[in-house]
Amino acid sequence: MGACPKGLNAHHWIHHPDRLGYPLKRVGERGAGKWERVSWEEALDSIVARLQELAKQYGPESIAWAVHDLPFLRQGGYSRLVSATKGTWVDCAGFGDLASPAADFVTYGSPMCEIYTSLVKKPGTVLVWGANPAHTDYRRMGAIMDAKRNGAKVIVIDPRLSETARNADQCIQIRPGTDGALALGMINYIIQQHLQDEGFLIKYTIGPVLVRQDNGLLLRESDLVSDGSDKVFMVFDQNTGSPRPANAPGVKPALSAEYSISGTVCRPAFQMLADMASEYTLELVSSLTDISPDVIKQLAHEYATRKPAAIHRGWGMQRTFYGDLACRSISALAAITGNVNASRASRFVLNTRDFLMPAGWYNRIPIMLLYDAITEEKPIPIKAICFAGRNYVNQLPNRNRILHDILPRLELIIVCDLFMTETAKYADYMLPTASFLECVDLVAGGGPWLPHLQLQQRVIDPHYECRSDFEIASELGRRLGHSEYFDKSEEEYIKEILASGHPSVEGITLERLREGPIAPESTERPPEFKTPTGRIEFYSEKLKEFGQGLPVYLEPVESSRQEKGKLYPLSFISPHPRYRLHSTMSNVRELSKFEKEPFLQISAEDAQHRGISDNDVVTVFNDRGKVRLRAKVSQNIKQGVVAVTEGWWPEQYIEGHHNELTHEMINIAQQSTLGPNAALCDVLVEVQKKT
């Protein structure tokens, strides 16, 4: 797929003429663009004095820190500071990346387990589901194309005919938000045709475990024996015709039927899944997804029979309100067919926790709960925020509420960044940070496609007076009276991170890392699922109170088939861009020649119905806001769906911003697992031509 255009143009971003070089203090109204250049000493001393005042008045937990994820020192400096001050750490994954981790936490016992279904050797079928790795993940796309060249059939499921889809064997254009229904329809067909992998179900999944029908709880040994364990789960043994522990030697668990155990009706979890899925006939799923019954049938049959089969699950489906349910359904589909690579990938085990939290745990709040934490002071009152590498105002949903209801309530806003981002415009203090070429750090691998551990070495001097994020956090920490947690050099802290004593880092030193990246040694590790049963769980006790013990299908929260669809009949999605990393690099002129301005992708049918021609200026609107931009009439997007790639800055639109259209509604079931997620692709709009 060639080299990444973002990487090729990173030097233009680093040497951009708009880089900030000096600390700034606001002297006008927030957002007015009036600043005074100040020294680092004045900026840091003033910030510390204000932080101390707020901590004394409202408590240290009222000060929040919303920080970039990687790498270690860049994030870790702030984490150490929050640990020392007992502030509040903002979990930022919920701005669109938390549905699948929440689903995986329920299903596998750990977040980020997509590799179980994607990292399949020599696949016969590859499903690319809600992803466009041709634009966003070149290594993954290379693996998919290698599989295709070796005979695998590659099928893309996406509302758009993306570049990935154009390189696939088949593209199935699905109605946004209905991925869970498609997975359940496939499960139903597979079970009807007896294509499930019963051996895998019995060995690795919750399938044979009995579920009490009176209260929805798993049947435990303690339910049957006075001194029995509540950690031992029961199956119905076909050899003895009685309940026995699931892992008892010689047991032959039943996967189906219904049993009366000591007067309590019980069914195996697989039977419950089969019963629920039986409602999702080909005809019903077709009506929900806009995919023909024959295509659904063929897809299910190929996935179950052209094995092993891989699923590359993207972020697209997860940015719907019930994205966690869709991901759980897809994992259930993989589990019943045995298309799960249950071996664990090799990785480095580092001294992470001690480095990040030297003074112990701190308060945490999901980013989607910041709205109420600021306006309602629930679950905790937030009065000040430091945004470090987080363009909150640009990237979070319901921009109008953020600007007019959220930011005005904050008594202090600090932004640490390279540019005057949309968030920085509303800061009280703006601290200029060094780029990744201007500071040292340790970078851990990003999953199986890039598992390396590498030293980020300083290549050039920092721009003007820019400082690394670690240096900024350290200076704040020392001034706040916590010097003991910031008394080493950056390289000394890297050595501390490496000193875990784990065999995976044996012999890895700073000197060796200077020579180049290091991949983990390949080791076969047995499956380990950290769920209550130690198995893949497509049935969840924890979620039964929400009616989601099984991964049921629920209609999108903003569905064109509901009342709101009469006013706003189009589904709006905001996929990842090719030439930006979210909002980063949106201002790089050398990349803008490939995509000069934002545009609305709209189908020819929807455009014709509204009298819209290619390149017309249109207004996209709903009851929350509007954005004005040019239309791109296309055959590559499903009718009833419109799209704008995310990350554009407000000044790049003719008027408004696409996140004026999005909402911040909270999925309380998902919140109960890992945290709520922004449903950025579960949005209804209407489009009008500007007259």
C-alpha cells in the first residue's frame, strides 16, 4: 500500500511556521485570541498558585488531566503528577474507542482482544468489518492483501465502498448501526445448518455452562452443595445425566436442551444464544441491515466453512450507541465457529504501574462523563482541566454544548500542545510542547502488527522554548511539593520502566535500544480468559440487569426508522481520514493538496432527491447544530448515509463544524463495564442545498 503519507510529511508538521514557541497567558475573553507572552517561570508559578487555590477550595480531585495515550514519558509525567496530587485522571478512550474494549472485557476478560479473531494464520476467509486499513493501518492492510494473494476471500462490511473495499473480493454495504443484527443472523443460519464447532464451544466458551432461568445467574456448585464453591460452574454431564463442574475430568457437557436441577430450570448458555438468535431470520436481518437474504446466507456459510476465518473489526461500528453489543455479537459469531486464535501474543512486560503511579492510585473519570462532572458536579466536581495533546473542543461530540455550557464553567484551563488548536484557543495558559523528534521517550508496540519496543531518540533541538511534556509535568510536580517523584532524568526513568525483572525484557538495556527497535521473542502461551468462568463469555451475568446478558440487537439510538427520522432522514458518519491523525496534521499544507477541504460524501440518489450537484455548497443540520461545506456526489456510499471524515478544524469548513451534529448520550450498560463511548456514527441529519 506504499508509505504512510502522514509519516512522509511529519517533518512539515514539526517545522510548521505556526508552531508555538513560547508560553502564553490569556489576556482577553476565552476564545478571543488575545494573548500575552510570558516566561516559563511566570507561567508555571501562576498555574501552580491557581491549582493550589482550587485544590484547597474544592479538593484535589476537582483538578482533571486529559492526556495523550502514548508513549511512556509523555503520558507518564502527568500520570505521576496526578498520582502525587490525587487529582483526577480522564480516561480518554471514550471519545470513540471504548465500545470494543468494553465488549472484549465482558467476552474475554480483558480489553483490546481483537487479535483473537484477526490474527489467524493462513485464513480462508477474511472479513474486514467496519474498518478501512488501506487508509489507517498499512501493516494490517498488507497482511490482508497477503492473505488474498494466498487464496483467501476478502469481504468488506461497510456503508461505504472504501479503498479497502475496492481491493476486496466483495463489499457488503450495511445500514449503519445494524452490525449486531447481521452477526446474529449469521449465528442463526450457522446453528440451523449445524456448522458450529462444538468441540471449541465445549473447551473454550461458556456455551455448556448452565444458566438458571429463575434469576439469570450461572449455576454454581454452591447452589447444589452446602460447602460448594461459588467459583465452580456447572454443566450437564451427558455421561452421568447430572450436573457436574465444567472442568471435571471425564465430563461430557451438553450444549443444548433444558434441565431441571434441584427444582430449578436451567439451560446451557449456548442454548440460550441459539434461542435468541433464532429470532433473527434471514428475512428479518435483511430488513434491518438492507442486505439481501442470499448475501447474508452466503456470508455466514463462507465464514463457517472456509476456515480458518479472520475478522478484522474496525472502529466504525463501535462509534454507534450500541457498538459494544455489535462487538459482542461478532465475538460470539467467532466463538461458535471456532474462528478464534486463543493463543496469546508475545509481549514485553514492563515496570509500568510503579512508574505511572508512584504515590498510589488516583481518581479516574471517563471522558464522556466530563460533561456532567463540570455542569452537575457528578460524579465528582471538576473545576480545572489540563489538556495535553488532547483537542477536546474539536474532537468530542456536541461542540455547541462544550463551547457554551462546559468551558465557561471551568475556572482554569491549561493546554499543552504544539499548535494553537481549537482547544488551545479557549485556554487560560498555553504551554508549547516538543515534538516526538525533539525529546527522548520509550515507545511500546501497538499490537501484533507492530509489537516492537523502541527508544524514541532526540534528533533535533526543541523548537524555540518548547519543552517536553515530561519536563512540563516534572516542573509542575516540583513546584507543587512532590520533588521526590521527579528527581531523575528521562533516561533514568526509562531504565526504571525496563527494570521489571520479567524474562521478556531480559538483556534489554538503554544502550541496546539505541541500536534499534526490538521485537518480543516468540513464545507460545496457553489461552487465558480473565472472565468469571475462565472461558469466552457470550453470556454475561453482569449485563443481565440491562437485558443484555446475551448480545441482543437494539436499533440505533438515532435511527431513520424512528420518529426523529421524519425530520432528519440521513445517517451521518465520520470515518477516519487518510491524511490526518484525527485533528493532528490538519494544518499541514503539503497534505492538504490531496484533500483541500472537508466535503460531504452523499449518494447520487440522495443528492438528486435534494437537487444537489457535485461541488454544491450544502448545509448539514439537525436539532443540535449545523455545518456548511461542499458536497461530493458519489456512488461509493450507501443511499441514506452521508459522511465527513473527522478531524477537520472549524476554520476549514465554510461554516460550523461536523461535531455540532453529534451527541453525548450515555450508554449506561456499557458504562457499567469499562465506561461510556461517544456514538459519533449514530447521528441523524438532513442536508439542504445552499440557495
